[in-house]
Amino acid sequence: MAGDRTYPLWAFLLGSGLRIGELVCLRWTNVDLARRSVHVVEFVSTLGHDLVPSSGKSRDAVRTIELDEEQASSCRVRRQRLRVH
């Protein structure tokens, strides 16, 4: 799986504990690689085949999570490939 192009995405998802509806809404502006943290502030849920804005699954849904060095490194590589600043 490590050679698969989607590996960094799955590794980040599983390692961070984010829900898919949180990952879908994650923006680079909410990723702080210098501090190795992610600010989870937007959410979506599925309604049939549609994605709809959501307030999150709990009152603690808005949060900051810490990234380990491997996750942060994976994000840096992905960001470079996308050329996002």
C-alpha cells in the first residue's frame, strides 16, 4: 500500500483520527505544519448521495489535533505536489 498514490491520504486519515466528513472539509489554511497541528472547524455529513454541511458529531467536534512528524512530513510532500502555499 505504501506505493499507492492514495497512501498518504489514508495514512493521514487513520493516524489523525479524523472522520471522513472532517477530512473532506479540511483546508490547507487549517493545517499548521510549523506547529504540526490541524484545526478541525468544518464538517459534512452524507444525506443519500449528497454531502451536506454539518455541525459535527459532538459539541467537542471543533478542535485542534496534533500531528506526529510522519504525518506532518506526509502533508508537506502533498502540499508541495499540489503547489499550495
